[in-house]
Amino acid sequence: MQEVFGPEGLIAKTHPEYEHRPGQINMAEAVLRAFEQRRHLIVEAGTGTGKTLAYLVPAIAAACGSGARIVISTGTKNLQEQLMDKDIPFLQETLPAKFRAAVMKGRNNYACLHRIKRAETMPVLDGLDQIDQFDEVFRWSMKTETGDRAELSNLPENLPFWRHIDARSDTCLGQKCADFEPCFVTKMRQRAIDADVIVVNHHLFFADLALRNGAYGSVLPDYAAVILDEAHQIEDVASEYFGVGVSNYQIDDLLYDVGGLRLENNEVERELARISARVQRFADAFWVSFKEGRGLEGRFSLAPSRSSSPTMREDVSEPPALAGGSADDEEQAGMPALPGAPHNALDNALYRLETTLAILKEPPPDAENILRRVRELRFALNFLIKADDKQFVYWIERRGRGVFLRASPINVSGLLQDRLFAKVPTVVLTSATLSSAGNFNFIRERLGLDEAEEMIAESIFDFENQAVLYLPPSMPDPRSPQWGRAAADEVIKIVNATEGRAFVLSTSNAGMNELYERVAPQIDYPCFVQGSTSKGALLKKFRETPNAVLFATASFWQGVDVRGEQLSCVIIDKLPFAVPTDPVVAARQRHIEEMGGSSFYEYSVPQAVISLKQGLGRLIRSTSDRGVLAVLDPRVRTKVYGQQFLKSLPPCRVTSKIDELHSVFDDKTNVQSSMSKVTNA
Ligand code: SF4
């Protein structure tokens, strides 16, 4: 690794921004050892370590040496693109070993040739303005090599008809498809099979992991090792893919596809239309029957046990009803007063759809696929409505027009142990934030990772001189009525000291709006608030506007990179404890208490420490960055657990004097000796 990363190494000779980083070499050597010894590894590599190259180089060396395929999974598509467009091409030019890399995105990023052709005869467009857009997509689909919608950069991100033409697995005909050979997903898979290194994101990785050994096979080709970057996100992503879910969109899409079936027998086609209308009616009634969170957005616990009335059909092999004999069924389905009646009505209508599809003579390939989806939908709905598996938490999410019913495993550690850590010889987990108070107990416990080497890679940043941590001398309790005013006063003082150039990060929308409304009229710097435009546009404005102040919440706590003076201050209002009313968080906490543990110390505190580190990590992004970190929450000093937060922060100077903040921007030899120091020894 010295030959690659050392001061005289290959990277030093070719990389314009090369900096010698001992932490990077140590990490690269640890990753290489993990491959050689077939062990798991956890590495925390804070900003300034150069972790991407530190895992890519040994991964390439291991793949080329053993001929085994290695998967790299990132937290976001942006990071995937950065690896494929920047880091991997750089290494292909720099390293002597020749290697092939391929990117795999979720299937819904790719166009489906079969569905695009079918769309010509089906109404997929909602308005005239979409005709030009569809034409453009159609022409592009005939000439693109990848079929990846990222190439359509001049069209809006949320094309309304894309979901009717994407290559999602639900609607794929597989080898029965006439377009299987030129299919973009087939080609993507082939490129991945031919590659030494495959770059995916966590959603695709865990979707694949949940499917492996299942009836419908895996998405990724086999691999010998995986590197999971941004590994602090894994528990949440894994619980999404090991869970069960049904949404109103899913039923809408199913009925849309039923409407697209072209059958020889017109009478059966008409019957299917009648059944679809009935499913739609009962689905509408079903969704309306959920009171939880009605009129709001967010995630809400489901009241337990809404089922199971005796009318629910369990036996999917029951002889199918005759076409046209729908009156009894509708009557039965419409039984109003029983608990679970809306579900029974929907289930019966779906059952009728299922049985009608099952007896089609010479069904078109789409019909088989739709039949499978109806069966899966019925199964999922029954599971969700019964809600009797104690290992799951059942909840509902409302977002825009969407209603999502979900069941998530409360603890994914056993699943990950069985399906990932026991099966794949080397799993490397890395992130800028994985430890809490200097240890990895929390992440190991949550993910079920018993056997793993661990290291914290050293950053090249000189936090003592590059950053100062400001803790206000006195603040009220964050739950008190005085909080809002006091927090706003502190933000005003801080941004005046730093001349704006600040992110003010809140733990809630309400907190963000209150701070924005109180602070913006009282300062002379341009203020932006999250929600006023897209995240990308907001960041662009912030970067381009001198002395700006941006008020934001969770989505700006991670993955945001503003280098240089433009961002010289990050203010965090409250310690970012997960919202205890969130159904999944509440279930995890309850589970820890039931096992005799303390959910506060074993879950809430370490999880909040990791989030706080993410937020504060926005500040120092290069060796020349300087800035102020501010945590307004007094509990960081007044509570015993506050020590765990302080111990986990970068080793910077600490002050409670507002007039000392400027010192961090002075020459680094002028360090104020009156300040104390955060050490994480
Ligand atoms: S194989 Fe599947 S994804 Fe590919 S074109 Fe056919 S239906 Fe679409």
C-alpha cells in the first residue's frame, strides 16, 4: 500500500491534490488484511482520511489477485456516480493492474423496452405537455447503450409516466420477454458479471440480499466480499428490505397493468375490467379506513389487530369462481360491520382477480406476471393486517398522495448475521461516523457483527487549530417555553461573529422554521430555508451567495459538501435524539427494555452521538477549512451522558465566550490558550 499511497507512491505522482495521509495507508492496509484473512472489518474514517481510495485500492488488488468479484455499496446514487466517474477512472489510469468496474443501480432507474413499446398503445400520459417528453424518452430508448435515466438530464427528475415504463422487477417478464436480449437490465447484469468490481447502492444491495435464496433469485452476481460505505445507514435500509410493504401506488400500478392486457376473449377482458373497478373501489375504501395520521404526513404506528374476520379467504387454491358470477362475491366482500371488513372486501376482490387470471386460456406473458403480483399483494396485505408477528413493528406512512403500509423487523441483527456476515467471507463496514465515545459497541450490537477487526483511521485535519466548539454559557432546557427565544439569540450572536457563512441545523421542521422566523429579520446576511426550493438548488444558492445562512433539517446533516470559507460555521440546535414517537424507533427501544437493557443508553444516546458527528462533519472538509461548531443544547454539559457526546467530537478547542470565535480564523499560531480542549483519548 506504501507503493500506492506513500509520499513517493503512484498516487503522489499523478494526483493533483495528493496529500500524504498516514490514516489512509493504515486503513488501506487493514482493508487488504481483511480480504487476505477473510475477516470482517469496521473502520471509522472521518473526513480528511481519504477513505474512498483507501478501500478501492485494496479491493482492486484483492479482486485482481484472487479473480473474485467485489461489491462496493454506497449510501447514495451520487456517491456511486462519483466512484464511477472520478475515482475508478483515476485508478484505472494509475494502477498497473488492469481491472473492470461496472455500476448497477436499482431496476427502476432503467427503461424497460417492453413497457415502452406497450406504452404506445396504452394511456401513460396525464397531459399534453408530457407528449414531447415521452417522445424524447422513446427516441432516447432506441439509441441509449445503458437505458439509465440519469442520461435524461434535461428532463424533470420526477417524470410522471416513468413508473409505467421503468424496468422494475414486479413487471418484468424475464426470459419470456421478446426484448430480453437487448434489455438494459440484461446488459447491466452482463457488464456486472464481467467486472472485477461492482458499484451498487445500499438499496440495491439489500434488495438483493433479501431476495437471495428466495423464489425469484438474486439481482447481483455472486461476490466474495463487500465494502459497505456510509455503513451507519445500514440498519434502516436493511429493515426496509427485510420488511413487508404495500402502497396505494402498488395497487394502482397493478390495475393499470391489468387494463393493458389484450386477450382473445372479449368477454373475459370485460370481466377483468369489471373486477378491476371493484378492486379499485374496495382499495379506496381500504385506504380511507386507516385513521392513523389522517390529514398529516409522516410515519404512524398502526393500531394492533384490525383483522381477521372469518370472511377472509386463506385458500388461494380454492376453485375459481365463474366469470360473470360476481354478485355474491361483491355482497360478501362488502360486509360492512365486521372488524377488518375493508380488508376482507379488498381481499375478496383481489381473490376474484386472481382466480380469473389463473384460468385464462393461453395467457399472454404479462398475465402470468400480474397473477404473481396479485398473489404477493394478497399475501402481504394479510400479513400486514393480521399484524401478529412479534418480531415486526407495523406502521403506516403518509407522503404526498401515497399511503404505505409497512411491517419492519424490529431487530435486523439476526437476519444480517445469517444472510450477510455468515455467508460472505469479508464484509468491510466504513463511514465517517460509526463509533460512539470511541467504541463500536452500538453498531456491532445493532447489526449483529460479533467477529470483526476494528479501527479508527486518523484524519489529516488539525482540528485543534481548524475548529472551535462553542457551547453557550447558559441555555434553558430545550423543552422549556424559553428555548426558542434563547436559541435564536445565540444563533444571532454566532452568525454575527462568523459573518454568516453558516448552516443552522435543526432536529425538527418546527424548530427550523421557528429559528428562521426569529433570526432572519434580525441579521444582515442573506438567509435561506429548506423547503423553499430543491435541496440541490438551495445548496447552489448557498455556495454562490457571500455570507449566507442556511436553515435546514435532517437531509442536510449528511452527504453535503461545501468546501472553503463559504461554510465556516455549523450550529446544531438540539442533540439529535431519534423521534421517540416514530413507530420503528419506539419498537426498537421497547425491544431493548424488554430484554432488560436501557434503551436510552444503549440506543438513543449512541444513535444521537453518531447523528451529531454527521452534522458537525459538514464543517471541516479540507486542510485549509476553518470554522466554528456550535451546539446550543445545554444537556451536552449538564447531563452525565453529555460526556459521551463531547468525547465523540473532533479534538477541537472549546469555548463559551462569543468573542473568542474569531480566533479560529486568525493565523493558527494565535491559538487562545484560555480555551479548554475536547480530547477523545
Ligand atoms: S426483460 Fe424485463 S425489464 Fe427487460 S425489457 Fe423485458 S420486461 Fe422489460
